[in-house]
Amino acid sequence: MDLMSEKIDIFYIFHDGFSFDEQKIMENIVQNKQIKFILFTQEDFAKAIKNQVEQKDISNLSFIKRWTHMAFARFEAFKFLHECQCIIYLDFDILLLKDISELYKLKEQDYHFGARLGKTLLNVALPLEKSHQDKYAYQTGILVFTDNIKKPLKYYDFIYSYLSRNSCNLQDQGVFSLMVLKYNLKVKDLKDKYTGSTHYLTNIMQNASIVHASGTNNRFWNDLLCNKTWPQWQKYYEQWLKLGGSKYNESFITNIKQSRHRIKYHLSYKLGYAFIEAAKHKKKLFILPYTLFQIYYQHKTLAKKFQKDLKTNPHLKLPPLKHYEDYHSEGLKNKQSYSYKIGKRLIYAQKNWRKGGYFIFIRQLKKIFKDYKNRQK
């Protein structure tokens, strides 16, 4: 409310059992705004997929075990497009950092949806699906619906009709992406700005408008590092408690598993990744020097910003990389990646260019590519 209070007409809260008292607290929080509570139970979900899976068996499905039936609550938005020009769906583990009302403009730009195009192939998201296997699936943590979607219930019916026929192929992102591809719907790629990482340095690099604390043990309320990095969530939680809201009774997990994000933020990794992308797409080779300089300049600028932020927010100070729980698995694995190796050698070449650094780099690069080809055999 403190970021977008004047730009929201109505809230739709999809839930599986908020008490009457909790609903009254939320009504108090949104003040004079309209709010609707829509119950979406596992029984409702079973009914929507026409009971092709017995109720007792739904909870045993691997997708439901990990994400629960609430992952499909986002598609209930189709039912309310007759009364809204634009609906922005947000997962329950998202913290807004900035006003995102610019997403309303997707309607004017003739888009049907806004979603982040991910890097997971559709044949991974929906292993049993035979069509569009080489296409990438959209991520649905934040999902924009516009009333450019004509006959929205047609698409709602498609989703549940598909799930009814493919009860062992449940995946919200996969079935959404399949729907988009089948009906040739227009989707605005929201990119990194709306998929903000919980890792602070990555988040500011993304210039993110949100923080998405995805992952079972990576939430604002159960991951100590995440909670300390983003204290605004804790302030909101304390306000919730003061209003009489229910308390989270579990304890924090000292979960320090961000070494992958830390290493991917390193200049070595970013430069090497850009180098590999240019090698894959020949047109990018012509602008590679500019791209590398841009990455270097942005990295240095963000590093200065981070040091400045540390002076007023000492809680942002990160533990040594080797102290991360996943350093010896994820951390070292990313340090041994081709992106990191190439970037590291490129930095060395620049520092030692007077001593023939770039000639050495070219020889090293040939060895790296030879090693890569041998591993592909």
C-alpha cells in the first residue's frame, strides 16, 4: 500500500483458509480499497481438473508435494477480467521495492500477458508434452493479465482440460507456456527487473522492482540471511502482528546458500558469459568490445554503490564466500565453469597487456574451446 495505494482499485486474495479475523485485518490494511477473498482449496482444485485424479492421490503428486495446489490459483485471474482492464498477479513470497504500475501499460501496447521468459525448455517443464519441445517456458511468479484477452474463460478451460488429460504432467509454468504457444498469444518478456533475486548485489544489478524469495528454505520468514538482507519485509510482518495477525511459529534456518549468486556476480563470470554468448551468436561478436566495457563499467559502478549502501545498512555485509554452505558444491562448480575461466583469463590479459597478455589469452582460449569440444563428444 505504501508504494501503489493510489494506483490500485481492487485486491483479489486467493487463499486456502484465512480466518475471518485475518481477513478483517487485511481489509483494515487496504483501508478504503475494495478487497475480495477467493477461497481456493485442494478440493476446488480437484474439482477443476474434473476428478481425473482421486482426491486422496492429488497430495501424492510430486508437483503438489513441492508447490501445493495454490500454484494454480493464479489462473483464477481469468475469471475477473470482465471487471478489470489489468490484473497483476504476485506470488505470496514477493516483496515490492518500487511502484510497478508501469505494467498497466501492457494493455495499451496490445499485450495479452506479461511474464518472464525463463531458461527451462518446455520439454523439461512438461516432460510428457510432445509439441513445442524446443521452446522456453515462462516463469509465473509475477504474471500480468490484460483485458486484451478475449473470452478469457476459454483459456481457463484449456488449462484445466489439459490438466485433466495429463494429471501426471502438472506444472503451472509449463501449461501456461503451452497455452501461449498454442493460441499465439502476445506476451511481454518482463526480464530480470521483475524477477528480483534475494541476493542483494544481483538485485541491484537487475535494477529490480521486486524481490522474489522463491525456494522452500529461502523465504523472508525462514531464511535468516534473506530476512536480514531485506528488512522491509520484517517491518511489514511486525505491523501485521501489532494488528493482531497470526504469528509464524517456526524458527529461522541459518541458510547460507547463495554462493552460486555471489560467483555469478563476479566480474570474471560476467565477462566470460558475455564472451560465450557472443561466440554463439556471430552478430554479437562485432559489438563484443563495447559489451565487455559496458559490463566492466556497470560492475564498478554497482561495487561503489554497494560500499556506499554498507555505510548506512551494515546488515548487508556478506560473509566470506568460503563460509557459504553450498560453496564446495555450487560455488566451486561455478568457479570451474567456462564462463568463469574465460573471464578470469581475460582480466589477467588486460592487466598484463604490455607483457603480451592478450597473446597468452588467445592460446588459453584455444585450449578451453578444445576442452569444451572434447567433452561434447
